[in-house]
Amino acid sequence: MFKKICIIGVGLIGGSIARASRANGLAQEIVGVGRQTPNLQRAVELGVIDSYELDIATAVGGADLVVLCTPVGTFEAIFKQLKPVWSEQCLYTDAGSTKQSVIDALKLVFKQVPVNFVAAHPIAGSENSGVEASKEDLFIGKRAIITAEKQTAAWATKACEAWWQTMGAKVSMMDVQHHDEVFAATSHLPHILAYSLVELLKNKQDEREIFEYAAGGFKDFTRIASSDPEMWSDICLANGSQLVKLMQDLAQINQQIVGLIEANDKQGLLDIFKSAQGAREYYLNLQET
């Protein structure tokens, strides 16, 4: 499908994109770009990429697909490096977890969103990071969200959609604002809660005993606190307006629960817990259909 794919950021997602593209015959050549030579060398050794460059302008030469897979906070700087060598014949896309920040960065650099840039977000991942955690089947059966702008060229959107579908993803279209609202609630906030809980318990004087006797539920709930801190700090800042509102709402619910406990109000607690239980069962049923 593509003669040359250039992947900027060869970690879990970038590496998995490379593996999946190769496994499905979507690329004749895959070049990686990054800041750390040892990681890129390891990616070559693992057969994830064919070669690598430290200079973006050199790496994208002749590419017909360029994918940004770095933390979203780096996008503006990357777009500045891409601008002088931007090709109208190339498809540009990303795998960032926020979308308004990507659009804003493009407008800062290009004054508008280029017609051959298609913003995208694969809903797949792992608490592990780095190219060694990448998998060629990471996207099979998972959703990939495309948030194309009104001016996005039809050929670019279709090419991006076909690419993700061939890698096994279920593609959905969504507008930028709705995307950031949805994933602030379903992805970004849960990561903050996991980090917050572990940090809270870490600061307790008896942390050794707390962690020693922590049950499976603690391990399951906090699994995502092992995710890449740099990536998630960037996501929090990039989607800050949505996250702050959700965290304020959460604080209100938590305060309500505090009041019910202090009042020894079992029925009030049951009402909240049963409501949440029912909502989760509904979610699980949706996942099965």
C-alpha cells in the first residue's frame, strides 16, 4: 500500500504500527525516527523497522506515509521540522490520545490544517512501554478513531481508514471536541486516578505493609499507573480543560460519599453503588456485542 512509511517515535504504538504494517503487506520500507539511538538500533535488531534516522527531514524523504507516535506535547516542534519538507503527495497522520491539541499545533505552524493530514487515535495499548513491548496484533479488533477536518482531502481520509482496517482495527469517525470529551472520561481520568492512588499510598508511613498486603483488585486497578509518565503528563495538559471539569465532578461525588459514610447512611451508599454497578454491566454488555 505504501512504498515508504516513516514512523516518528518507535515505542509501543509506533513499533506496533510498524509491525502490523509489515505483517499485512502495507509497506515496502519502514524508517524510524527518534531521539535515542539505542532504542532505534534495538528496533532494527528486532525487525520492527528497516533503518532509522535522528533527523526528521532526512527520514521523511520519499515517504508516502508519515506517522507521529511521540507524546502529544512534542507535536508542535515536530510540525516545525516537517513544514519545510512537507509533501502534498504524502499522507500524514498521528496516534495521539488527544486531538484538539494536534489541530491547534498544526494551525500554529501551518496557519491551517493541511488537507493531507488525518488526525487519528488507536484505542489500544499496554501498561508496558518501549519498542520491545510492541506487537503486530495490537490493533486487531480494537477501535481506531479518525477525526478528519472538513477540509481534509477525501483521498487522505480513505487511505488512512483503509490502512487502519487492514491492520485489523475497527474504524470510527468522530469530531475533535467529542473525541476529547469521551476519552477524557474513559481513558485520561482513569489513568490519573491510578497514578493518584499509588502516590497516595506511597506517601503513607506504612507503605511497605500496604503494598505487601495489597490484593488483586489493587493490582488490577493500578495497572495503568505503570504507563509512560511523560506521555500521560502531556495528555493531561493537552486535554486539561476536559479533565479539570471531570475531576471537579468526581470531587463532588467523593464528597457525597464521605457525607453518607459520616451519616452512617447505608441506603445512600447502596443507591450509588448499585447505580454504578448497573452502568458497568451495561458497558460490559456493549463490549460483547
